[in-house]
Amino acid sequence: MEFRFVSNFTMQIIDQGIVYPSHIGTDRQSCAFPGVCVSTTGRWLVSFRAAPEKSGLSGQHPLLCWSDDRGANWSEPIRPFEPPQFDKLTPGSFRAAYLTALKDGTLIAALCWVDDRDPSRAFFNEETEGLLDTRICLSRSKDDGLTWSSPTFVSSEFDHLPTPLTGPILQFRDAEDRSLLAIQLELNKPYFDKTPWHHRSILLLSDNDGHTWSNHIVTSDDPALRIFYWDQRPALVGDNELLNLFWTFDRETGEYLNIHARKTETSYDDWSTFWDTDVPGQPAAPVRLSDGQLVMVYVDRTETPTIKLRTSKDGGHHWPVESEIILYSQGASHNLMRPGDMLAAWEEMSNFAVGLPATALLPDNELLVIFYAGQSTNETSIHWQCIRASTSKVM
């Protein structure tokens, strides 16, 4: 008798809680833009941006918490990153900090530095669609996040443009077996530049442990300037294979499209065409489980703002709705993705009270999910969940 075994997956929330609650009436009232990594010792580290309000720059600063007991207890937050002055003249603040655990045990933080010399200026210029001067800094820790090096600016060929980060540094090997680090970022345009916004997503590469960043890969670029592939979420999902997910906006219609994706083909600078995943919303980076299936956590704001999860068995091409589970639902809200045009889209983003999930793979096919959520825009906390992927074999 011949038996055929089929692997069935069940995704289940097994634990959850709060990393850090909103502190009403303080400069830690709005807690948002989280990042997460798991160190080589098993420590869970979570970074996030704290501020008096979500949209303003005044008082913003990144904080860092950790847990050594799978989320049962979290450390009091530390403030390890002090923003340097650019050219020793221009003051700035950090809008986000994203963490990566390198294979040698070093932790590296990619920091989004913003020029805040004029507090009256909004981050996004509604008249020109330009951004304040936005740059990237790096900091490292050799002691599991207890202490960090002074942040230093990254220099690249894009120094003349704002370069907001989209997530943590990636570490992988190229076809020549060189160890590479990649900074993920977007290209915007200067604050007062009135020329059309040519949006592109970039992976900035270093083959010398981040000392220099002389090469780059373009991961999205619409020459027609119509489709904006925002918030790229690349991840290594196989041997020398990157899958990148994008929060996608159609400028001509003023509507969000489904999450789009593309992956590397023969090399890291050879990418497939984009495909529509048929999943609405804003994704986290995909995570590969031990059997090769992929997991995507995403925010669906088409109705009630909800953080959901789906799985894919074909490398990210299809994410069946039957695999979907709800991780968090805000309840009645006006934070829906119905902008109408670019300016409305940016205004809408500043009002989101649920979002930006980040993920990290744990041992035994478990997934750590971090996101911000609250009942109002300026009163949000940092949440965590542990998801287990259980498999069973049936004949």
C-alpha cells in the first residue's frame, strides 16, 4: 500500500502582551514604528519611536526594550541612540530604529535621522511632495543591546536626496559567496524641489561589514511615475533568493492597490516582474518556515483596521484567504485606506492608529510579531504576539 503524506499547517496565537504602553501626557504618549530582532542568545529586542504625538517631529526619540523570558517580562526602555549633527552644524532627531542580529552576535541598528532645525516644518511638504533632509545612521552593540556605539552617518551616492529607511539591515551571501549587508531605503526628493517625485526603492550594499556602501540595487522604479511601491519588505526566503513585498499606491487613480511582490531570479540584481498578491494592505517582511512555506503579516485597512496573517505554499505568488487568521482588530475606526490622491494619502498615514507590523522567526516554527496599536492616533502602545505554526501529517 502506498501512502501519500500531506502537511497541514495551523497558525495559532499562543501568547501575547504589551512591550510598552502609551504614557499619556508625556513624550512617550505616541509609541510607533517598531522594529524587532532575536539575538544569538535568544533575547527578544524591540525598538520603537516615542513622541508626544505621531505626526510631529518635536520630542521624537527611539527607545529599546528586551525580554529574556519570551515576553513574560520586558525591560524598562533605554534611550541608547543620541543623534549626531550633520556636518557638525545641522541638528536632527531619529524617527525610527530598526535592529538586525548579525551572525557573529553583533547587533546593528539602522537609524532614520531627520533634520529638525525648524520645528514648524512638517516631515512631508504638501506643496512640493518633498521630504525634510533624511539620512541613515548606524550603531552597533557587542553586548546583546546593553550598550551601543555612537551613531555615525552612512555615505552613499544618494547623499543629495532624502533616504528614509523602510526596515532593518539584511545579511546574506552573494553568488561569489561574499558576505553582504544591505540597507533598505526609499528615494524621495528635497523639501523645496518642485519637480515630479520619482520614487524608487533601493538596497544599498556593503561587502566590507558596513564600512563603505558603494553599490546598490534598484528594487522598484516606475518610469511613468504612476505606481508607488512604498515600504518595501525584502527577506531571504531561500538559498540566494530574496522576496520583496510592497505597499502599493496608484497615483493616477488615487487608490491603494493590493500588495505587490517580486523576487530575485539568477542574482540579487536580477528581479522578476511584479505580481499582484491579491492581498490588500501594508505588509511586514515575509518569513520562511522550516517546511518552506512563507508567512506574511499585514495590515488590512479596507474596512476595520486589522492585522492579519496569511501563508503561501508557492514562494509568495498566492496567499489563499483560507489561510488567513486575525491577529488584532481595532474596532470601529476612521483609519481606512481611501485617500483619493497623494496629499490625502499622506494625511491619512499620519492618522493611522494601528500598523507597521514587524516579524522575527523563533525556534520551533514560531513567529514573533510586533506592532503599534491604540484607540486614538496619538495614544498608541507597542504590542507583541507569539504565533506557532503547527504541522500534522495525514494519509
